[in-house]
Amino acid sequence: MLWLTRVPLALVRAHVEMLPRLQAEESLLTARRVAVGSGSMSSKDARSTQADWLRTIEPHTARARQKASPADLAAMGIGYHIVPAKAG
């Protein structure tokens, strides 16, 4: 308990203030884990939750970004034109 006498009081107060929020966050995460694991969550929500978890642990597992096709641009109301390459 020697560390307690050396920790600034403001840090102890901040910890005491945030502890209920941290416990609530952990409770919600536990509920999500149980819902995904037990199958009580819709498959769409479960996939979304799992994707969130994967992005958190490894950002490179997220889908690679795809270039917008001319049809995608047109659907968004973005005009475009193709400029031919100059020869030689």
C-alpha cells in the first residue's frame, strides 16, 4: 500500500470517478460477447460485432478499399471523363 501514499490525490479521485463507467463498459462488452457466442444476436449484428472486434485487434484485416468504378461515380452524381493518353 506504499504506492497509495505516493500517488497524487487527483489521480485517485479520477480513478474513483471513472470506475463505474469502466465497469459499465465492461458489462456491456460481456453482454455482447455472450449474445454473439450464444447466437441470441441476429447474424447481421453478430457479423458486424465480430468485424468491429477484428478491426480493433488488427486494422489490416479490414477489407481493402476498392476504387470507385465509373458506374459508382455516376450513381453518386459525379461526372467524369476519360482522357486518352498521349502517344510517344
